[in-house]
Amino acid sequence: MSFWAGRSVLVTGGAGFGGAHLCEQLLAHGADVAVLDRLLPPDSYLHAAHLHDKIHFIAGDIRDTETLKLLFQRFEFDTVFHTAAQ
């Protein structure tokens, strides 16, 4: 059994190249994956790899403190991977 099986994970910037590949690996190991990103473009790897329907996508910006407060009040994450950057 994988360490990640059943764990709730948030990936910020998960629609980007690196974040999407991280999501793919987490899903393969049984994690429950949520993605916080501004957009989920149709050409994202999440769509290309048919992963978009296996994640919980939350539209938002990590610079918006109110969004972050609501996110962490509403969901309980075991782990957060921060891959969002400009």
C-alpha cells in the first residue's frame, strides 16, 4: 500500500506542467488530489492525460488571502505542494 493512498493533497499551480505531472503521480499512488489554480486550460496536461475528471479543481489565486482562508476552512489537507509561480 502506498503512503499516499487515501491522503488528501492540495497542489497549488496544479494545472501547470510540473504541477500536473505531480498530480498524475499522486493519483497513481491513491491520493485524493485538489488543485488550486487560476485556470484549467483545455491544453493542460491534466486534460491531455484525462486527469481533469479525477481531481478537485478550485479556481483561485494563491495571492488572494480570503480565497486561501476559505479553502483551508472548508477542506482538510494532509499535504500541500506549492508549485504555483510566475
